[in-house]
Amino acid sequence: MKKILGLFLIISLIISVAYADKIDEAIRKLEKQGTRKEGIRHIEKIGKPAGPLLIRTAKDKSKNQNMRISAIMLLGKIKADRARQSLEEILEKDEDKFCREASAVGLGKLEDKRAKPKLKQALNDKSGNVRMRAAWALANMGDGSGYELALETIKGKDITAQLLAIDALEAIGNKEAITILKQNLESENVWTRIHSKLAIKRLEVLGLSEIEKLSFLKETLKDEQFEVNNWAAVELGKIALSESAQSQSAVGILRNTAMDSKMPGSYAASKMVRRLIELGKIKDQ
């Protein structure tokens, strides 16, 4: 019996070491652009057991920025054990704003409400991206603390932060923002006008049934603003790729729009149709 138990322990140790090597190999792939996507896929499959090594990589400032950012984001995605404390520490103290931004996203994906105080503190971060990622993360936890800040950010000059503010407002889902955003459509700042219009559309579509959503997106493809009609094409593409009963209807809308060169959204619809063909969802005609 003792011999069997000893053999079992040896086998378990060998498996553990082999598994640790597999995790280490996957994390090392995060270092280079050419292998990063593969590493991310492997870690997502491994899941929580990759947590300890991911935490070490995320906090190791000798690692390159992209490797750290990938590790930080993955901690939230795989909902690793003890990830919250490490992500909070990076969010609060790390000098790299991109790592702070990634940690806010990671906390948002982790959805541990104990992180709310640190995320609310991050609404005052000197980086607009970090502030808006924190607003989005809080919204993922049912907290709209970043609502007013997101509305103000859309009127600012930081284009990337404006886009992230739209994500935050969509996550918050307060349709009262539409009235305020409509006031921005007369702004002298072209990006404020564009991003406000896009935010309005993304809020208006919330809560619609799938059939209503199709009609709404079809109409939005007629919008003269590329960023807006391109968003509609992307959303229709998501429906087309889903198992929804409306997937073929979405394909039909995209095909018809793509063939109508006079339609503002024709170019965006054509791109999406080509993408669906590449993915094997539909056949080329």
C-alpha cells in the first residue's frame, strides 16, 4: 500500500511540474508580438492555475510593457484567485499608465465588488484612459459613479478617452444621457460631435428586441457619419455570426447595403460582408 501511495505521489509531482512548465511556456509567449495571441489562448484554456505566475509577471517591472499588460488583463479574464489585490495595487501605484489602464479593465472583468473603492479612487487618475476604464469597470459592477465624468470626457480633447467614455456610458446604460449628448451635436469640436452621436446610437439601441434592433441598425447604416454607420455594420456582423434566429436577416441587410453604392454605410457593410465570407459564415456570390 505504501509503495502504491509513494508511486502516486511521484506521478502527481511529475504531472504538477509538467503543468507548471506548460503555464510558464504560455506566459513566456506573451513577451513577443508574434506569439502573444497564442500565449493568450493557451492561458485562457489553462484558467485559474495560471494565476500565480500571471500575478508575478503583471507586477514584474523588468518585463516589457506589452507582456505585463497582457498578464494584467488575463488575470481578470480568467478570474484568477487573489487577482483583485494585485490589480488594485497596480491601479493605485504603478507608474505606467497603460498598466494602470489594463488593471482597471482587469478589475472590471473580475467583477469583484470589493474593488469598487480603488476604482472610484481611479476616477481621479491623471490619465483620461484610466479614468474612463475605471468608470466602465464600476458600471460592470452596477455602479454609475463615473456617469458625470464620462459625459464631461466626451466634450474634452482626448480622442481616445472620448471613445472609452462611450464604452462607460453604454455600460452604465442611463438613457437620460441622450438628452445631454444631443447638446454636443452643435459643438465646434468635430470629435465631440462624432463621438456624441455614436454614444447616442449606442444608448438608443439598449433594450430593443432583436427585431427592433435589426430595424434600428438598418436605419443607422444610412447615417452620413462613417464612425456611426461602421458601428451599425459591426453590430449587424455580430448578429450574423450568432446563433440567433435573426442572423440571416442581418446578413441580408449587410448584403443589400453593400450593393447600394449610394448608401452611406455601403463601404462599412461591404467590409463586414467580406469578413463574414472569410470566416465561412456566408458564401461569396
